[in-house]
Amino acid sequence: VEGVARTLLSFGRLSRGLPFGRAHGLSSRDPLLPLAPRSQENADPQRTAFLLRKQWTLYSVTPLYRFSNAHLRDYARLLSAFIAAEKQKGLAVEVGVELDIKVAVSSLPYLKGSDQDQAAILVQLSSRSPASPKNSEEKLIWSGWFCCVSGDDLSKNVPEDFTCLPLFLVNGAECYTSIVGSWFQKTFDCSFRRLAISPLILSWMAAMWTGCKVDKTASAMELVFSVPCLPQPLDISYAIHPEDAKALWDTVQKTPGEIIQEEVDVFMDCLYSHFHRHFRIHLSATKLVKVSTAIASAHCDGIIKFLQSQYLTGVLMLLTELAISQIE
Amino acid sequence: MDETVAEYIRRTVLKIPRDEIKTMLEKWGLLSETQLQTINFRQIKENISQDVVQLCEENSVDIKQAAVLDIIYNHVYPNKRVWCVYQMKKTGEEAEFFDLTDFKKKFKRRLRSALKNVTINFREYEDNAIWIRIAWGTPCTKPNQYKPSYVVYHSQTPYVFISASVLKSNLPLLCQALVLASNYHDIREMELRSHSLNSLKDIVFKRYSQNFQTHYPRPLQERNVAPESADLRIIQENRNEKERIERVNREVFGDGPQPKLEFAQYKLETMFKSDPQMDVLDKKEPFRCLVKFSSPHLLESLKSLAPAGMADAPISPLLTCIPQKARNYFKIREKKHFFPESFVSP
């Protein structure tokens, strides 16, 4: 409950307008929504392309003790040794597969919100089968990255020895996630927790992201509802043409530059009542489990997909916010 | 025996659950009783299938015979495929006597005149169901036995069930062949699709118990009502409302078990209407939506919504009309009518 209250509070704070948005000096064409992901006109789409269209599982991470950007190579070495040891202990990995696993740890300095943020850290596991020749292609089998986008709330309250990278995103097999996670936990005395996304937050995402301007033809705004507790479970997918969804949101949102809870509620209620008019089903009584728009999709189990590089940082800002609220 | 035939038989046997293999081979009838007795059906499937292939070699089984095993498998497990329903149309002639031999001949002739390389098998089952398996090739390639189309035709009806894995380009030819062979004039695809072949049959053959508006609602004593609590201090709130919901729900869904469908899809092109006080969207164009309901047993699921408090009773006719209209794909537009609350579905 506290987490939710905290989030609502912060959303309320952000909705009154952060200087942050204006500091970036975006063009006046785009609606200035400090809360909504902003189009990053200076982001290099090439550098972030590898993050797009992949499914990332989300975790919140407590601050890392005595982590240093200068020792990334050493961390890669140590993690590599750890993985090899785990394999030998028999706590592996994939049955019957003998893989030579290589670890790379790098910094992504362009993935941050403010200057106070720590640069994002990327961990990648690649493999090469020992049978194939030395210089053959390595295959990327697992990626995980820590990041902090506008995490001032957390970082300003934390002692010097700690590094704040509260959001962790993973793509790859669970067995590797648990090995890498264990190593980080042991080495930096931090802890990981799956980040769930509540229906409340999903509604915010639906409203915010629907309002974002997208250059090319956008995909539909889709809401997925689940009714598991019936004798026969039911899933409902409700997809709205992106232009129509945006037109609705534009009439709901009264003040450019801020979004308030009431507006999100009105937006969702409009969609629910349009649905009810046709089917006489109360969507509000079901569970909203997934939201999909042209810029990103999010699932309540804490799974995200980024679809547009120019809104990447904006979405990360929201996710960082969620991670921080789960930690506190 | 061709190694492609051997491989095809091997793979077909592997699909079958181990406990069913013996029965299906018996139905198939290509291996003698003596031969079947030499197979150890307790060993792993890989080995069973190798043994079967070995015996088929001895019998010089050809691809057309091998295909029969595939039909048998699909007849027992039709729900692994998605089936579309088609309806054929005559121009008001009397029902003619159905000649199976004539049907097969005309069907094969039409397909073969267009495509040299095609494998066609027929198998008749009870209730006048004719199963047709077609493996498609091209002028230069042999038929692809791994992507066959399946057709189930009930000769006493105008309905044909086609398994949707048909390569799109062959569909018009297939439809033509069916119409010609069965002496109909035309064929149209119904907006009805499901994995459950039997449920599709239930719907088009009206084999489910339909909902009738009763003027004399049955008194509730006949139904299994949850036993009243012995403690008189416990009162069921809204008992009247609960009973009303149950009754109305039964009226719109009918009493018997629902046909089994997995999804229903609605393309909405209706206007967005809101409370004028809310001061939101007021467009003259439709609010375009696509709604999809999915469930292992959709109609039963929808039936349980009102009693669970998640839907009004009666629930929308857009949902309850699915079996009668024999469709699960709808396009809903606003009715240009005096009463803006009604919808029309073409």
C-alpha cells in the first residue's frame, strides 16, 4: 500500500511540472509532458536499437555497495569465474550443453536522465560452443542492464559508498539471471526483487503513452484484461485505433504539461463505458494485465518492451520511479 | 519403398500418443495381425515407429496408403487444427440423391485438371461425414505431405469444414472442386472458426440446446439452488437480484451445455458516446476498436460473467447470438435508426 501511495505522491509531484523537462529544451511542437515520455531528439537511435523490440523482465535493485565504474573489466572477469564455478558445481545451466561462456560488462553513459544519475551498466553473456573454431561468432545468450533515469529521489538519500542503479532489466534464460543476480548480491550486498506493475500504473501508462506523438503509422493501443477466477478463464483484448485513442486522450487531458489521476480515470472510464455499451460487461471488475502502444508495451508481471528509441529514456524514467518505490 | 514415404510414415507414427498407436495401426489395416504382433508397443516411440516403417517396407506401402494413417490420426485428434466453416448454396432445387462415387470422381477430376501433382484421399465415417485429405504440389514439385488440407463434408447438408492450414492460393481451387462435385452453385465462408470441430458442427447443425424466450419462466424450485444456511441469522443479500440474474442468464444462453469455441472477435465501427457533462470526445466519425474474447470454453465463460457480478444480466446479444448466427467474427456498425442504442451486424 505504501508503495502505491508513494507512487501516487510522486506522480502528483511530477504532474506539477519538473524543471527537468524544460531544461532539455524540446521543440514546442511536442506537448511538454514531464510525466509522459519525451521524444529524445538527441538520442542516437543506433546505440539504443539493441534494446528495442525485446522482452525485458524488470527487477528493482537496492543500492550497490562499493561499485565502481572503473572496475568493469575486473567485474567481468570475476563474474566469468563465478559462472564457470557454478557450472562445475553442477548448478547448471542447460542440460547436456557444454558452453564456453564469455562475460562482458560495459557502461552506457547515454542512458541516464539527469547528470546525477549513474550511467547504465550492461552485462552480456555470450557463448561459443567449444567445438567451433576459435574465431567463430559468439552468440549473445543473455543480457541484463542496470540503470537509473532521474533517480534523484533515491540517490540523494544514500551514503557515498553506494551506487544507485535501482532498475534492472533482463533478457535471457532464468538460470543465467539467477547466477548473475547471485554474484551481484554477494559482491555488492544488494538485493533484487521482481517488479510487478499494478493495474493502476498500467492505466497511467496507457494514458501517457497514448498521448505521445509518433512519426510513423502507430500500432493500436491495446488493453488486455484477464478474468481468471471463473470456471472457464476469460481473456479480453480491447484494441483501439491509435488515432481515435489519441483523439480521446487529447480531449481528456486539460492542462498541457501535466497529467493528473482524475484524467487517467476519465480516460479509462470512457473506454470502459464504450465497451459496456456494446457488451454489457464491466471491464473495471476485471484485471488489467497488459498495455500495448506504439511506444512501448508493459505486462503486470513486470515485463516491458520498448518500441521507439526516442521515448526510451522517458519510459525508463517511469520504470525507475516504480523501482524506487518498491525499494523504499 | 521410397525413403520419403518411409520418413512420412515414421513421423506420422511419432505424432500418435504411444497408447493409441496399436489401435490406429489396426484401423489403418495396412499391417497384418501377425505383423502387428511382432511390434513391442511398450518400447519408446522412436523404436516403435522404426519397427512400423520396417514392416511397411515389407508390404511396399505407397504414399497414398500412408496418407490414410494421417487421416485416421486427424479424425481422432481434430482439435489440433483450426477449422473454418463454409456453406454451399443451391438455386432452390430439390435435394438430389447423393452419389458418393460421382462426388469423388468429379472432385478428383477438377483438382487434377488444374494441378498435376496432388495426393487425394477420401474416407467415409458415420453420420455421413466424408473426410478428404489433399496434399498440394506444383507443376514441378511433388505434393507436400506435411501441409495437407483437410475437408470434412456432411453430404446431407450444405456445410463444409475446412482446416485452415490450407495454402491460401489453393483455397479457390478447393472450393471450386467442392461445389462442382457436390452439384451446388456457390460456396461462401462463414465467419465461424474454431479448433473444436464438433462444436462447429453443433452450432451449424443446431445440435445445442437453444435459448428460447419463455413467457412462463420456470419457478426456481426446480433448479439446484445452493442450500440455505441452517443459521437463520444469515440472510442472503440481494437474493431476489441473484435469482433474477440466474433466470435471465439461463434464458439468453439456454439450459444445455454450450458449444465449445475458443474465441470471438468484434470489429467495432460505432460512435463514441459519452456523458455530455464529461466534455470529452465528440467526433462524427466512428471510434474504431477491435475486441477479442478468448477462453478454453468461451460461451461457458461468458455465461458465468453475470452471476459473478462482472456483467449485466442479460448480457449483450452481441455475445449470446454467437451460436444462432453461427459466427464468431463480427463487424459492428451503428444502426442509422431512431434508437441509437441498437447495433447492426452485417
